[in-house]
Amino acid sequence: MITMKDIIREGNPTLRKVAEDVPFPLSDEDRKLAEEMQTFLTNSQDPVLAEKYGLRGGVGLAAPQLDVSKRIIALLVPSMDPKNPEPTLDTVMFNPKVISHSVQEACLADGEGCLSVDRDVPGYVVRHNKITVTYEDAQGNKQKKRFKGYEAIVVQHEIDHTNGIMFYDHINTKAPLTLKEGVLVIE
């Protein structure tokens, strides 16, 4: 089971590497890693299990954060709709790639956090509001999906990890709490 001790922190060189593509069919090792990544996210969002195992809550996890330089990301975005509590995004993507994006930019009102960063990093992380992503599922089937808003931000954050990019690389260092006109702020 993956716990916080398995997640590498900023400063580790793996977080700055461009990860390798995952070959198909999946190896048993890659399949097990993907399942464990998804289990970590599920456990981290369960208040009882998170407390028991000392997990920080997460909505996404990339293999490089586990010191595995492979293009694997796990996503578990909880629903904000009390009538429909099922997660809005619950998947593992292999070799994900943003193939198109909107001109409209967006950011989270409270900034972003990361399981690999143990400090508060103030500032707006400006990303694309809508993206189209291609990836392979665990069976090796090619997928193409569109995401917008919060889901798009989460997906971009995790894909960045596979490209050696940290969220704070997107913050304007001269004016971290200033936004140019037209950026959508997501509460």
C-alpha cells in the first residue's frame, strides 16, 4: 500500500525528469503500480483511512511522485454535487498527452497544492480551462477525452509531473497574486 513515505518530495531529481512512455501490453509491475496509485487516492479521500495511515488528501498522483519515471497518472476527482456523490473523474491514464486546449485560461482561487510539496506556495497557477487529452487505458485502448474547469486543472497538474514540471513553475514570480484580464477563477 502506498503511503506518504513513498511519495518523493521536491528536490528529488526524478520530479524534474521527463518520464518514459509505458509500453503495452502492461507489465504486471505497471498494472500493480496503477492499481496502488488509485487505491492511495481513494484512501486519502476517506477521512478514517487518511487519519489511520497519515495520508494527505489527493485528487491526482503521478508515477514520478513515487520515484518511478513513467508516464502514468491516477485521478480521482470527487463530485461537488451532493445528489450525485460518485467521483466525476476516476481513472488511470497511461502516456497521457494534451493534444489541444482552449485559449481561455483558468486557475484555482486558492492556488494549487501537491503531495510532493510540503510547503504552502502562494500564487495563481494559470492553466488552460479546457483541454483534449489522448491516453491509453490499462487494456492498451487509445482514448481521447475533453476536460474543463477543475478536472482540466487536475489533469494538467498530473501530466506536468510526467514532463518534469512542478505546479509552482506556472506562478508569476514577480506578481504571484495578480492575474491578467480574462483568466477564469475557479472557486
